[in-house]
Amino acid sequence: MFRPTLPARRTQQAATVPGMTHKLSPGTALLLTIPPLLWAGNAVVGRLMQGLVPPVTLNFLRWVLAFAILLPLAPWVLRRGSGLWAHRRRFALLGLLGVGTYNALQYLALKTSTPLNVTLVASSAPLWMMALGALFFQARVSRPQLLGALLSMAGVLVVLARGDGSQLAALRLVPGDLFILLATVSWAWYSWLLTRRDEPEPIRADWAAFLLAQVVFGLGWSGLFSAAEWTLTDARITWGWPLAGALVFIAVGPAVLAYRCWGLGVQRAGPAVAAFFANLAPLFAALMSAAFLGEAPRPYHALAFALIVGGIVVSSRR
């Protein structure tokens, strides 16, 4: 259910500041931990699929399958009078940012940039979240949030540098880094828009309906971007069981399940706190590399985890 669980009585100041949060509960922390775990798997699969399917087309196929999964759960959304078409501008914007843009840019970045650079640029999400909140959503940035951002990003840098700071000094930005930067800003904007309760109550009260309403318009955006990819490049698809399995995973996990958990978590904790959980994705990616690529965990993984979790705890304090 995509609604914030706000207390019945709050001070006037707290009620007027978007993004204010409760003390982080274990349930909310779990909701916000599942998406970065699935997103880490999504990045690994996206990298593996580079030679089998064009990146923007991969995003389109992903959401076609997600649409097929969601449609039986909330078919009434497409009917006249559901509120979807009356609020088409909001859902079209959410679909553009969360469905049509974010992962298309991420898959594209994985094709044109190194995984190290892509993950490093994506780790700036908390700063973009706080900047957009302060500029457009009247959210005050507190000292604990700034300190939490520094701690979490320090943890991400430890993972990316593999405990060796000289690797960061050797980084060189390429066009793919711009793609992931745009994707990160898009996701920050999308997360803040989730705090605006402008959609009809029946759609807002049903998580599948809320996501399906975004996918309806997001398919249009992603289909348009995919058509441009096939027109402007020598795109081709190599069909087979590896691609089929990858599509099922990214449609069920990172698409449907992750969006469900992320929407609930953002509504409960606020976009600023949720952004720090997104920084768990590089750590999960490192652990997946150890599990699937034979790279054993090292002491710096423990240090990075402590810094990232410390940033989450500090930022969630009043």
C-alpha cells in the first residue's frame, strides 16, 4: 500500500515539511534493504546481457513482462473512471522517471562505462535526494543527514576502491558516467514524487494498481526509447534460455518486488533516509561477485558495511 504511515497528531512544523520520518523500524529497514539487494542482481544481469540484447530494449522487454504480471492483479485500473486517465499527467511523469528512464540509462551506462565508474556515480544518490528536497520540496537538510551521507558514501568508496584509495585516483569519466548520473537524478526525483499523494484513493490504496498505473505510461516511454535505439543503432537480439531467464528475473525481482518494497519504504521513512539504503547496492554487488565469481570477501567489506549502516542510522535520527 503506497501511503505514509504518519501519526495521528504531529506538530505543525513537522506536518509541513515533506520527507520527515519516524524512528526507523526493523520492518521499514527490511523493506528498504530488499530493493538494493535486487538492484545489485539487476546490475550483474544487465552486464551479462550486454552481448545478447540492446540495453534500452532490455528495459522495454523487462517492463512488458512486468505489465503482464501486474495486469491480473489490478485490471480495473485500465477501466474508464478508475482515475488513471484523469491523473494521466502524474502517472506519465512517474512512468517516465521510474520506468522509462532510470533503468534504460543504467543498462546503457553499463555498456559504455566501467562498472566501477557506474557504481561510484550512482552512490551520489543521497546528495541528489537532499538537494532536490531542499530546492523543490521545502525539505530542510539536517546535520545528521549530512553526516549520514558522508558516512554512507565513505562506505561505498571503500567497496569501490577495494580498500585501495589509489584505484579511485585513477578513475577517468566517460560518456557512460553521464548516463548513470542522469539515472540517479531521475530516481531521486521519482522518489520525492512518491511523497505527493495526488493520485485517487483506490489506486493509492492498492500497490499493484499504483505500479501498474505507472507502467502503463512507462511502456509508452520505454517503447519510444527502444524504437529510437533500433533506428539509430545496429541493434539485434540473441534469443535463448539465458536471455529468457534474465528477463524473468529482472521483471519479477528488480521491477515488481523491488518497486513494491521501495514505494512502501519511501512512504514510511521518507526519500532522504531511503537514499542511504540504496547505497547498500554496491556492497551487495561485491558479495554477489564473491558468491558467483569466486572472489572471496575481504576485511574492507566489513568496514564498508559498518560505514554504510552507520550512515543509515545517523541519518534516520531526529
